[in-house]
Amino acid sequence: MGVDIIEAGFPAASQGDFEAVQAISGKIKNIQVAGLARTSKEDIDRAWGAIKGAAHPGYIPSSLHRTSI
């Protein structure tokens, strides 16, 4: 499909969203997987928890994220 990165969901929204993002990140092997997060430490930690097992996790907090937490 020519996709470089998949935004798989919002892991902090619910346990179901977390599990879905985690499942997607465990299956995808050839592109980056990212999870949405608001500018709170809890959201960022939850997103990282869901995607950290991915072959290519997309963990790129913006400068706003880095200065807001």
C-alpha cells in the first residue's frame, strides 16, 4: 500500500483501545506503528506501553510534548 506509518489508535482511551493498538503493533513488521497521546505523562506512557513491542515503534513526541510534561 505504500504506507510508512500506521496510527493504530488512542491507547489511553480505554483498555480495549490499548489492547487493539498492542495487538496491531505485535503483528505489523514492515512499517512504523504509532499510538495517539495527549500531552500528559500518563497518556504518553500508555501509548508507549502499547507500541513498545512493535518491530518499528513510532515514538516521536513533539517539542510541545517534551516541554509540557
